[in-house]
Amino acid sequence: MNGEALSPGEERRALIVLLSVIFLMIAGFGLVIPLLPFFARAFDAPAWQVTLLFSAFSVGQFLGEPFWGRLSDRIGRKPVLIITIAAVALSYGALAFAPNIAAAFAIRFVTGVFAGNISTLQGAMADITPPQKRAARMGIMGAAFSAGFTTGPAIGGLLAQPSRGALGFQLPLLVAAGFALASALAVIVFVRESRPEHAAAVRPHRSRIEGLQEAREHPVIGRILAISFIVVIGFAGIEATYGLWTQARFGWGPKQIGLAFMGIGMLGAFCQGWLSGRLVRRHGEARTLTGGLVFMGLGLVIQGMAPVWPVAILGFAFVCIGQSICFPNLTSLISQAAPPDRQGEMLGLNMSGMALARIGGPVFAGWLFSSVAPGAPFASAAILILPGLWFAGQVRRRVQSVA
């Protein structure tokens, strides 16, 4: 596969294998995320410590994403995926036996470092996909993510036993470790190297600052990085406080949240696997990106003002639709604008920026939740959509000018 054009059959097989790996990995990740607020509360952690548990992961991911992205450009996608996914499996196992909240913080940080491999997966997808198909393929990749998020939270919600304290979360965390381990084994057995053989030799290694400077100066990539950072600040805050908000507003527990995530994950899989590609073919990546941001903003407003849980789920669905047609196009626009030998690096910088947003977003949302109002994080996230729309308009004009 290294640098050679794939036949349609080889391309299809490579796609199926990669999507299977993504599904298994994200199923484990999705199993853990909705449980974290309740896991932290089992250690009597206040709201600000609950959100810091999310931020600790993001600090690690911020450090890991560009490193693994650059390394995968140099040594290949497969060895990086094996190392990172196997380490994530071990970290989930360690979290299951964390003795206190301080240990949980440390474990979540290490998990984030090794979970910073999304850009490597995106690079592998871009490697096997012609440029004209990348938006649709990134949507299919997003559908695999959504399918994982559909399966994981439902399993976690059913297996968790909050009444047993921290011990009640051991089984779901060990199951998450099993999903990650299965994903690592799938990479070892089935994944073929996709990085072009000449990629590492085209340009010399450079520092992260040099790569960031190039990205910032690029008329498309720089604005995409800005959109990702701004939007994820708000979205990460919602993610971190959602369990606390639904518990305070509707009296929900892990089971209800797991089922809600399952339903929304099914919607996300449909939107990313079917709707996103069709919208791109009709309207282009930049216009579809703008439409996704509008849907996200509308959904956040509906959720924050929801008087009853069915209305909140409607808002959640709008956010899901918007996210499903927004984020695959951010990735596609970067992969098309970046040189082939810099795709992993540029995608890594994007994921690193999103991780940076996930560091501050949960902390800010935790303060809003505790000091202002439980629904304040939704209002903040909706406001942040506005500058994202402004940058999206600039991307659209730039893309149209070179078309």
C-alpha cells in the first residue's frame, strides 16, 4: 500500500478495517465519558473537580496530538496506532482501580496523551482516499465515531452501579479497556501501512512552533483552526457539565444519560454516514460547514431553555446534526489544503487546538454551572458560535476564489 494507488477492492477493504478499528476504540471512549461525573462524585468531588477530570484528559491530548501526528508522518500510521491504543487500554484498567480523585486526575492525563491519536486515524483515512472523496469519507469516519458513541454510553449506563461508589464503575471501565485492547489487536492483525513511503523524506523535521506558524498563515487552515478552537471551547463545557445539568434539571442518572447518548449517537451516525456527504456534493464543504454551525447554535439555545426533558433532547438532536455536518468538513478542508507530507502534522495541530479548548472549556463551564446558573454553559456555547460563523464565511469566500 505504501504510496501505491489502491485498487477499488483494496481501498474498500482498507476502509472497512479502519472503520472497524475506529468503532472499537470510540466505543470504549464513549463508554467512559458519560460516567465520569458520577465516577468523580463517588469520591465526593465537587463540580469544579468533576470538570477538571475532563480537563486533565485534554491537557494530555493537547500534548499528544501533534507529537503522534508528526511521528506518524515519519514512521508510519500503524506503529503509532498500536502504541497509543494499547496504552489507552491499560489506562482504562488503571482508572478502574484508582484509589482517590488525585490518582484519577493523573490517569486521565496519561490517557489523554495516548488518546491524542485522532489525527493519526484521520491521516490514515486521508492516505487511502482521493481528495475528491475526502469530505464524504470523513463523514463516514464520523459515522463510525457516532456508532461507537452509540454503543459505548449505552453499555456503560447499563453496567454502572453508582450505589456501590467507585467500585460500581470498575466493570464498565474494564469493558472499555477491553474495547481498546480489541482495537489494538485489530490494528496489529488487519491494518496495512498507508503512509506514502516518500513522505518522511520530502521535508526535514521541524518544531511544533514552525508548524503552527505555517498553519496560522495559511488562508484556509488558519481559519479552520480558529473555528475548531472557538466552537470546542463551548462544546467541551457542555460535555463536561451535561451529566450534572441533567441530574439537577431532570433527576437523571447514568442509565438515562447512557440511553440519551445512544439515541443521539444513532442520529449522528446517520447524519455523518449519509447526510453529510450528500450536502457536500450539493453545496460544497464550506457552505455545509456554515450550515452545521447554525444548527449547533440553534440546538444549544433550545437545550439551555428546555422546560422538560423531551425539549432538551430535541435541542441535543439539533446540536448533533450540526456537529455531524460541521466537523467532518473541518477535517476535509484541512486535508485538502495541507501538503501530502504534512497532513498528519496539520490534522494534529487541529486536534491539539481542540484539546487546548477542552482544557479551559470545562473549567469555565464548571464555574458558570456553580456560580451563575446550571444552564449558563449552554448560553456561553451558543454565543461562541457567532465568531465561528464569521471565520466560516471567510473560508467560504477563500474556497470560492480558488475554485
